[in-house]
Amino acid sequence: MATRRKQTPKRTPAKKPGDRRFGVGLLSAGAAAIGIGATLLAVVLRRARTAPEGHPAPDLSPKAPAPVPETRAPEHFRPDPTAVPTAEEREALRPATGHATGFAADRGSAFADPQDAA
């Protein structure tokens, strides 16, 4: 009878410490590349979306002559500075004073007396 040798389990090679660092570095480089690509895409799309410059305004250019009374709008197109506004116009120009929602507490909802605060 032959004697059998005891079988030893197969060893797996020990992981090198640099293996994990390589994976993390590769992941970081990929994330940076995606971020740079997204930024460049946003810049390109924003430039494509900008409005055209519009028409030139020669009266606003620095070389335009200073306005004089003869070049003003005709009299019937100018507003009357002495006119009294109507009630509807006055109401439309009145500031809004209603309740504004926000994070601050309403008046009276906080402690009124310093004795109650304790």
C-alpha cells in the first residue's frame, strides 16, 4: 500500500499593494475626463444658443452727435409732464404691501417678553 501525501490547498498569489491604487487612479482619471467633457459640451452648447448681436444702434454709438432739441420726438409722442395720473394709473403704480412668505417668523409669533424666553 502506498502512502498518500496530504494535499495542500492551492495558494492564490498575494495581491500587490499597488493593484488597488492603480484601480482608484484609473477611476479618478475617468471621472476627471467625464467632467472635462461635460464642461466642454456645456460651453459649446451655450455658445450655439446665444442670440445674435441684433441690429446696430447708431444713435447709441460713441461717435453719434449729442442729441439736440430739434432731433427729439414730435410733440404728440412726448409724455405730458404736467398731467395728473388717473386713479387706475395710481393704483397700478402703488407698491405691493401684502403678506410675503419667507423663513422669518411673523410679528408677534416670537417671544414677546425676555422672561418667557427661558
